[in-house]
Amino acid sequence: MADTTNFEKSVIKAVHKAGLSESHITVAISGGPDSTAMLLALSRSKSETGISINGAHLDHGIRGEESKSDAEYVKNLCKSIDVDCFFGAVDVPSLSQALGISLEDAARRARNRFLLEACATQNSDAVALGHTANDQSETVLMHLIRGSGLDGLIGMKLLSTRVIEKDPPLRVFRPLLEITRTEIEEYCSAVGETPQIDSTNFSDDHTRNSVRHNLLPALENFNPRITEALNRLALSAGRDIEFIEEALYGAWTAAVDVEEGIITIDLGKLTNLPESLSYRIVRKAIGIIKGNLNGITLDHIEGVINLSKGPSGNSVDLPEGVTATKGYDELLISETEYNTIPLPLLDNEYKISIPGALSIPGWKITTTRTKAPLKYPQKEETNGGRAWLHFKEKHSEDFLVIRGRKPGDRFHPKGLPGEKKLQDFMVDAHIPRMWRDRIPIVESTSGIAWVVGWRTAEWASPIAGQASIEIRFTRSHD
């Protein structure tokens, strides 16, 4: 009979390394060799780890009588070691058909939902899954086949957090990641267990099974220890990622502002970062707004990076309603509802004569020479409105310039003692961040005379009843 000590020592080491000593753990049990060995090793080593455990078993509704046999085996196994088990059942084939997704994807979703429910019911700190060193090597290969980036080389982690839609995060513990299937089978034999065999594991209909039965054996012709080599690659990539993540933390803190539904990235700081960090900042921002990174590819990230280098006002659509928008000095990642800007895009500078009329995209503008009124209308914000401007004789104007804001703009708001950065005025005036590039600026040779719809300049303020220039902005749909 094989010695069980080394196997259980490896599991004990994994518990301590994951920081789960003294924790309560839900153990996902299919009834197969991997989960059976994991359950028994965790149970037999409780005195060394201080953990308490419960089981969780899900019938996927795929294998008929085999599934019933699995459930009965798990029930008897848990009873034999005095472990309570949470049972569930889902008709995965029907779920797959109803959602229009693959059987694998439907099974994954059902399993995640079930494990969340099991952990909540059992008040667990984490769920233990029976992924092995062989599973790890298969995962790395699958990620390579799909064209994954560096993160994909990590494969699975000993302890990770799984975010499932809007539910609380699920902590996932994998104590068998450094143990091979051969060692697991030997352990089961040593403790006198004959686990269930899942017949679907022999089918090549699923990607993982095909990799397991066809690709890995082919690679073993070049390197008989390919599983060990791929696992070393995962560990090495994981160490490098830890270093990059530390650098990312500092870069993120310096360049990113997170608000509800919108993330603002300082383009000055983003463009000065190494590509590795700039790509990761964009990727992380999308993940936060979207809630996950499902469906986000390198093409999406590169599209946003290219957007950040292009003209202000452009945007790109990302999966599930996420939008990236280029401001003049910032990149905005937002939910679709936050990107509904009630102002037309200002894509040029325009001159308007005094008196005169001008039509630009979204606006009709007129200027006349008149007398300033006794009372001024309320600010009209996105509807533009009217303003009366007065210029000293030596700065008399024949025309005004209509434009969007520019880096370095300064403005002396009416009623304040001095000028300030236009950016600071917009912040103080609570102008939404996404609107600021589209608010028209009226400029004379003396500077910014009117932030349209919001405030005129102190130096351009007219005197009631005296000569002034009336300028009117009216929204149009031309």
C-alpha cells in the first residue's frame, strides 16, 4: 500500500500557503478521483490545519443513471467521514438550449451559481476545487491556443477570487495544483477508495478532453515531462505578474480616477507609461465598469489605446454597453448611460462676425450690437442661451471665435477676483466630466469671454443700458 503521508503533507502545505488555516471550507465533490482524494486529505489533516469542512455536490442532468450513482457515492463517502453535504441539481442541457450557449458554458454557469449558494448556506470562507497539476498544464495549453496574453500563462491559482455577475465574489481554493493524477489515483487506492468514473471524460467533444487525449500525448513525444514544464511556466509567469501588478498599483493610483459608472484616465500619465502598464490600466478599467472581463480581447484593448492617441471626442463601443471616449487630456471608460452627452461635438474652430450669423453642427449662433439689459437670464447650460459682452474701446472686436476648450486655457469668471484654470472652473461649476470637451467657448482677442451656457468673464461684463455685443446660441439639429 502506498504511503499517504506525502500527499496529505502537500495538501496541508497548500492550506497554510493560501492563508486558510482555521477557516471553514466548502469542498466541491463530484465523486471522481480528484475531488474524492481532496475531500479525504482535507478531512484527515484537519488537526494540522484547523479547518472545518462541508461538501457540495451538483447533478448536472447530463449523464442520467451515472449521475444518480455519483450522488449516492458522494452521500455515502461524506457520511463515512462525518461531513455534511449540500446537494443540488440543474438541467444543464435545457439551460444550454434556453440561453443559446454551449453545454460547457452552461455547465460552468450552473456550477458557479450552485457553489455560491452552497458557500452562502454553509457560511464558508472558500470553496475547494479538485484541479490538479495535469489540469493546470491543460489550462495553460488551452490559453495558448486561444491566443491569451501573459496572464493566461499563469493558468489557475492556488487561491483566487471568482466574480459571478453582480453576486458577492467567490473565493476558490485549489489544494491539488501541484499533485498529478497518478499521485491522486495512488492515494485513493492507498485509503481504500474506488471513486466514480465520469464517462464524458473519454469524449473528445469538449476542448479540454481533446487537449488531454490528443495534444498533450503528442507533446510528450518531444518532452516526456511536458506537464511539469508547463506547470513551471505557470509558476514563473505568476511571479512576473506579481511584480507587474505592484507596478500597476502605483501607476493606477497616479493616473486613474474611479467614480460610479465612469473611470477617468489621465492621458498625460498614461502615454508616459510602458505599454505593459498602459494596456493593463485600460484592461482593468474596462473590467471594473463591465463587472468582468468576459469577452474582452486584446483587439478591444488595442482599440482603446489607439483611441487615446487620436482626436478628442471620438469613442469606441465595447462589449455589454461599455464605451471608451477620448477627451482632450483624459480617456473615459463608462457605462453607456454615462456617455449620453447632451451637447454636439465641437470638431473645429469657427469665426463669427459682429454683427453676424453662423451655423455649426448642433448650433445656430447670432451676434448683434445692442444695449445691455437690466436683468440677465438664468444660465441655460446645454441649451446655450444669450450673453451680453462689453469690450473696452482699445479692444473693440470685429469677430469672435467659437471653439472647444484647450489644454492650458485660463478664465476669469464673473464675480471672482482673478482668473483660474478653465478646468478648475468647470470642476467648481459641477459641469459633468463627459460634457466638458463639448461646451462652446467664446473667445475674443482679450481671452475667453463666455463659457457658453455657464458664465461670462469678469472683464467682459457689460453695464446695464450701455452698448454691448449680444451673442445668442440656439440648439439646432442640422
